[in-house]
Amino acid sequence: MIVPGSSSQQLAAALAAETDRALATPTYDRFPDGEGLAAVPDFDADEAVIVAATDSDEAWVELLQLQDAVREAGATDVTTVVPYMGYARQDASFGDGEPVSARAMARAISTGTDRVVLVNPHEATVADFFEVPVEAVDAAGVLAAPLPADLGDPLFLAPDEGAIDVAATVRNAYGAGETDYFEKRRDRETGAVAVSPSDAPVADRDVVVVDDIIATGSTMSESVAVLTDRGAARVLTACVHPVLAANAVTKLRAAGVDRIVGSDTVERGCSVVSAAPAVADALDSL
């Protein structure tokens, strides 16, 4: 059975349909003292596939409870799909006495599952923190489908050189266009940082800024502002994980973004495509 966390109901339902598995209906309750309780009263299977984005501290606790609940209900085989892994960017200790939070979270998940599936982890090395087998899947290709079919001389831009593969995946799925990435240059005298595409001209072109995750939207909106100043025809943004915290959407729109496209690894209003096919392929290979 597919068992959804409360943050991943849309993706879990799509995955159930994609794999022809039954969809469990967990309950999510809260005690008067604030403690939560995630349960699976209708679970009746030997195999459980828990689908739970950990986009909040509450979601982390819920995931651990669901893992324990399906074992209690008789599951002998548990796969945990983490569409979006919170704390994954804290993959090192950045100061004295600071934890490697991604490692701590990975170890916690490992105690209740037989294997893990991650979707576009921000750093591939977080997979090494788990103590069970891990499959990392790339769902970026699905972002091409909702893009306008009439993009003019499209340019797919990554926010930095490290994300160029994500931009290339979307470009390849779209079937046309070039790829490039932004470079950051710091003025030695003022300390100001200038952001610009490294090579390709953008004037009168439709530009799609692609990243694995948009969190606060600050860096992305700065990049978009440069594109609009340089005469880009339309600017769209696409990301696998549309976290879009606080006023991220407003910042992007104010900077000139025509459309925001995201997948359902984090369920937001812009989650117009599903990572389910990529996850289903991973489940088939396990």
C-alpha cells in the first residue's frame, strides 16, 4: 500500500495510480498538549511505501510515526520515499558544536525502513548518510511539459554552474533551446555582487530559470531582475521543489517572472506536474 504523509497527499495518490497500488488513508490527530499522532487504521498489506516530504519539523515526526505504524500493522517490507528532504542543505558542520543535520535526519529515517528513495536531493552526498540502501531519482524532466509550446529561442538558465545538469534535463525534455548558467562577480572595492548569465545573450528571448529548489526566492528574483533589465522577452521559473517560503512568490512576480512551474514533491499552487513517474521507475528497480 502507498501511505501518504500529510504533506504529500497529491504525490502519493499519483504514485498509487502510476503503480496500481492501493492507497492507505492515514489519520493525523493532535493531542491537547500539542503532540501529534499519525496512524494507518486501514493498512492491510505486507509491503508499505511511505511517501512523505519532510518540509517541516512536524512532518519529520509524522514520518517516523508512519514508519512505526505500518510495522505495527504488519508490514514486513517498508520503502520510504522522501520527495523533498528538509535539512538536506545542512550537509556539513558549519561551525563549532553545530550538527550535521542531514546526517541526523538520515539516521533517524534509516531506523524504520528497509530502503529510501530521494527525489533530486540538493546534494547527492546526503545519500551516504543513510544506513539503508538509497535510490536518488531525477524528476526534473517533468518540468518541461507545462512550459508554453511557443517559447521563442528559449534559453534554460541555471542559477550557478552546479545546477547546469538540472537545466539541461529540462531543456532536453522540452526539445529545443540552449543552456547556460549565472555567474556571480564580487566588486573588490564595494563588495557588491553582480549576477549575470555567463555567455548567452538574453535580449528578446524567452528564458526559463531552472533550479532544483526555490526556497526564499531571493537569489532567483535577483537573477530574474537581471534578465528583465537585459531585455528578455519572457522569464519563467521552474523547479523540482517549490518550497516558496514566506513571500517568495511575491518576490519572483515583482522581479518579472511570467510563470512559476513546480512539481508535487512540495505541494504548492504551482505544483502542476508530478514526480510520480520517476518515483515509480525507482520502485520498479528496487
